Amino acid sequence: MNYAVTATCVIALLHFGRPVLQPIILALMLSLAVAPLIRAMALAGLSRVHATLTTLVLVCAALVAGCTLLGAQLLTLSDDLPQYRGEIVAKLKDVQSLAERQPLARFPVDLLDGEPFAAPGGGPAPGVEDPRPIPVEIREHTSATDTLTKLVAAVSGPLGEAGLVFVLLVFILLDSENLRERILRLTGQRAVGRTIKGLEDAATGVSRFFFSQFLVNLVFGAVLATLLWVLGLPHAALLGVLCALLRFVPYIGALIAASGIAVFAAASGPGWALAVYAVLLFGVLEVVLANVVEPRVYGHSSGMSPLAVIVSALFWSALWGPVGLLLSTPLTLCIVVAGRYIRALEPVSILLAEAPDASEAQRFYHRLLSGEAAAIIQDARVFLRKYTLARYCDQVLLPGVELAVADLRSDTAEAAQQQRLRATIALVTETLGQRTAPTRSHRRRVSMLNESIGAHLRHAREERLGRWQGSLEVPERSIVLCATLPTLREEFLCELLVISLREAGIDARSFVLGQTDDEARPDAEHLVSTVFVVYPVESTPEAWSDAVAALREALPDAPLVTIAPRQQADPRPVAQRVDLVLKSFEEALAFVTPVKAAGTGS
């Protein structure tokens, strides 16, 4: 309830405080946009004041030059408007002749509020009669006072707001350090570090976004103008500049630019070929830019999801109109960054950030609950392109499974959900070990899983490789034996270690301690190089110690190694029973890799 009241008050403040807040926020965003240029000049040796003033002069000069060139192009275009107007009339008449419905037949007249079209040289268009009499205008004498009043009204409008924003920008840039000190005083001495980090992240993110957007739109405008010029479209440079400027407006700007190019190309010559080619060219260029270039150039500069960009554009445009639409992305980006450091804004950051603040293990666990084995396997294969399966187990799979252990053991979890969790874990683990897509029969077998995951994985390997999980005609000291007591978690850890080692080319095999076999085991002690004993997670210390003692007696020449879980506080009692305690599967892989090389050499 408190959050709803606070959000309502903030929205009301933003809406009714628009005349005051809008120029301030616009000046702040512009200050962040020009901040990289100021820093570059400061690094070149200029003082802060000189770098700021030089930047402002350069920006103003660039704006004046751009407006001058744009104005000259617009004046040239205005001279050709009668010709374009006549071409539009001709094309609309063609459309009218093909249309059979009455509303479309009146379309050319309705387009200009009922006024007949004018011919290129003035007067009504050929074949169009002007039924209305010529209006008589009575003009009053305009005094100097009226002229001055209109001039003041014009200046106090958009031009006055632009001047106000510029003045605020100058003071913000010149007094930036003082403003930062005031903000730090407001947040308190204890939060100085977090506040500075938040301000730096927000400033860096907005600056990077503006620079990336400016660079992309500049290249887009130049390429589009060149291609339109090649097509023979007049005023191609003007169209390129206008399209580049419109792309600063999220989503809507590209649609307006495409519509403008279509209309202008249709009015530039006879036929529709030029208009079709121009629109197709713009569409292809926009698709390539949006789906190929921008993801690579922007990277994580926006830090917002695509849905968040659309929602922010709708929200800020509803509050502040066109200016809000233009500033929607940088404003929301600042809020997203602030949510990382301000607890009250954390929900906004979670909802709007480009990627939720969740680790790979948490995403693994969430997909595990949903039974999304295919998505887990796809992400795992991307991970395995760079790293080993042992590292994936250490960083993703094992932490994710630990999060799922509570659900597997929970009394509130339904039996169907537990079965789905276990089947998904087994499917993912065995598929990653094989590095192949599971067959349909394999899917059916996993879906009917009625034993522990570790036992299922071991039996599946025995079905493929035989009772001894491989041939016994191998070099001496080339087999790595993984032993475990018959508990759910320890059997799973044992089989997961075997799969990780086998994926790296190690001849690893598993063995359950304390189980009697009907078949006599061959005399193969000389084949074992190392024995990994699973750390006692569920088994009792006494049973585990007795099993390790039996292993020591059966394999006196093989070192006994165990891997302590991360959450284990004191592994010293276990360390007294084995020769070595490792911390991860990756350390285990590194430990037995020289053994593999030695076995191959022998």
C-alpha cells in the first residue's frame, strides 16, 4: 500500500511539475551526453572550466552549422514543392480511378480539408474546378506594439524553453562538482561509496548510450543519403539528415521516417518504382541496423530490456509529451541504475533491467522447476564451448541442484513436481555427458525414472558400456575409480564426477560401496590410478569411515581423494581419512589429467 501511495505521488509530481522539471531533466541529460567530450579535453590538458566552455562552443557551432545547412536544404525544397504537389495530385487521381468505393473517391479532396489541388504554376489543378468564390480579406494595420508582442510570445515559447535549457546546461556543467558534493551530503557519510558508484554508473551508462546512438544514427543517415542519391532521389542529403534525427525517437521515429521517404519518393517522379525502391531500401537498412549493427555497437549501453524501452516510451510520452518520448530511454536507464543501490527502486530495476540480477545457477534452478531441459542443455552447450563440463558442474549445475534439493525433500512439493525435477536433472546430466541429443526412447526412460538419479545414470552407462563400464583391457593405472555410499545425493555426485571426467577423456568408472555383486570382480586393482571417495553428505561418519578403511585395504597403492562441498565448514575430520581434499570438480580434473598422460605413455 505504501508503495502504491508513493508511486502515485511521484507520478502526480512529474505530471503537474512538468514546466519546472522538464527543462531541468533535459539539461541534466544533455550534460551527461557532452560529458565524454569534456573529459577528453580535460585529459588533453585543459582545465575544467576551459574544457566545459570549449565543449559548449563546439556544440553550439555544430548546431548552428547543422541548422544552417538544414535550413538551406529546406528552402531549396520549398521551391520544388509546387512540382511535388502536382505529382502527388496525379498519383492520387490514379488511385482514385482504380478505387471503386465512395470514401476513396473523395480522398484527394478530403486530404487538404476540402481545398482543390493547385497546379504546379498556381491556380487549380487541370480538370479540377474551384467552386468557391475568392475570399476577401480585411487586414488591420499592425502596430509596432503588436509586432513586439508577437515576437515576445514566439521567444517565450519553444525558443525560450531552449534558451532556458541552455542556461541550465551551462550552470550544471560549470558547477557539476559542487552538485555532486551536495548529493553526497544528502545521502550521508555512510552511503558515500554507494552513492558515488551509482552516480558514476548512471553517468557512464547515459553517456555511452547517447554516444552509441549518435554514432549509429550518423552512419545510418550517411549511408541512407548515399543510397537514395544513387537511386536518383532528389534532396537525398536532407532526407538522410531528417531520418537520422527521427531515429532518436524510439520506434515511432523510424515509422515516421519511412512514411516521409515513401511520400517524397512518390512525389519526385512519375510512376511508383522509385517510391517502392526507396521504401524497400529504407526497410532493409533499418532491419540490418536494428538486428545486426545496434546489438553489437550498443552492447549493454542501454542496460534495459526491449519491453522496458517500449514501456518507458509510453510512460514518459504520456507524462511529458514529445520531450518525454525523446528522453524516455536515458531517464529510465537512470532509474534502473539507481535501483541497484536504492532499495526502494529495486523492484523497478528488476522489472526493467536488460537481464535480471540472477546467477546462472539460479536460472538453471528456475528452468529446472519448469522442466525446461532443452533450454538448460542449450545454455550449457554454449558454456561448454569455452569451458569444461567440470567447471560447468562447479559453477552452474551443482549450485542449481543444491537450490532444488529443498524442493525434492519438501513435504509440500507434489509428487509429480518431484518426479519432473528428478527426470529433468537426469536428462540434462546424461545428455551433457554424451554431448548428443537424447533419443525418444531415452526420453521415455527418463520420464519413467523410478530410482535415484545417480543409480539411473550408472545403470544407463552400464547398458551402453557393459557391466564394468568399459573394457578391462586397458593400461595399468589408467582407470579413475569414483566410489560412493548408497545415498541419493552422494550417488548423484559420484556419477556427475564420472561424467565430468569422462567428458575430458579420463577413463572414470563408478562403484557403490557396501553392495554385494553376484558376479565376481576380476583382479583389476593394478588398473586403478586414483580413487575419488564422495564426501559424506548424507551418510553417517561411522559408515563412511568404515567404507574408506575398506577401500584403503583393497587398493593400498591408489591415493584416496575427496571433494569437499562449498558449504562444508570444517573438512578436517574427513581429511584425516583420505590422502587429499580438493575443492571442486575442476581441481579433480586437473589432478588426474597427468595420470591420463602417464597411462597413455605406458
